Amino acid sequence: MPPLVKRAAALLFVTLFAVVAATARAADPAPKTFKGHGLSFKYPGSWSEVPATVVAQVGRALWTESIGPEPTLPDPSQPQPTPGPQPDAGHRPMATLAAYHISVAISPKNIARYKQPIAAAAAQLAAQLHGRVESGPVRVNIGRLPGYRFQLVATLSDGTVFRGRVVYIFKKQTEYFLNCQHTQEDPNSADIETGCSLIMRSFRLTR
């Protein structure tokens, strides 16, 4: 398997530890714009950048950025449910974008050559996570860059069903990796999916 495919597969469902200040969410604020690392993209105005540390991955990212919905404070005037098992902090709903240096140059002309190896690697990883690839590879063009999109579903160690949209985008020897993740029953699921689509539509290289 080419080094590229091994790296790409290993990035799926990367475990993150995030600490975010809890604040009230505004009602449908205007989208925010992220600018940095030679690119820009829009994301929901109710989201915040998440200080996060990658604690499990293969390969070294050039950089990693995470954003997601801010947690909602419980209403102290309402009866609170009995605390139960909470999902691991690394599996909170969020979108993570990272960049990696790869050993081959990928362009619209040769990306099809990597379709089957990447699909096989994604399926293998999904099986290791006790899950499966629901859809993909779907060929995408994001910010005029070629890539592939997958939809995965997996089961966490506590039995929680976890879903993720993962996208690989390439500019020569740079791989941009987008992972939009949420648990199946998370109330922010629709928000994550909508926000992920906004990121994909608005992604642009600025240099």
C-alpha cells in the first residue's frame, strides 16, 4: 500500500482532546471566516475555534485546526437528569481540518489512480473501528482541488454509534484532511453536517 494511503487511512477518526469555555449560543449568527495556513473557509457563526491536542494519529501534521458548536449550559431552573456515562471528550461534535505532506504529487489528472487503494484503506479502518463505510469514495472538487469523500459509521468502546464525514483534498504533495464527526444521537448532528457542507463550499487557497 502506498505511504499516502496508509497515512490517509490512519487519520480517520483521529482522537482529539478539547477544552472549550461554555457560553450561550446566539441564534443564527452570520457565518465566521477562518483565515490562516494559506487558506480560508467559512463556518457557522455559532461555532468557535477549539483548542485541541491530537493524542492519537499516525504521521505528523503540518498543522491542525478544530472548530465546533459550543456546549450549551443547562438551565438551572429546570430539573437536571441523573448523570450518566458521557462520551469521551475526544469524540465531541466538531470539524477538524489538517494538512500533511505526502510523498507523491496528486493532481486532477492522476487522482483516479489512488481511488481504489484509498477506498480499500478506508474500509479496512472502518472494520477495525467495528464500523463500515456507508458511502464513498465520492469524487469531489473543493476550492478547485481534487479529492474524495467518505461517510463512515463506527461503534465506540462504550457502544455509542459514531458517524463521520471524511474528505481528502490534494494539492500536489499537500494533503488537506477534513473530518466532521458526531455521535448518532447528538443534538448537534444536523449542525455538524450543515457546517461541514459550508466549509467544503467555501474552502479556498489564498496563496
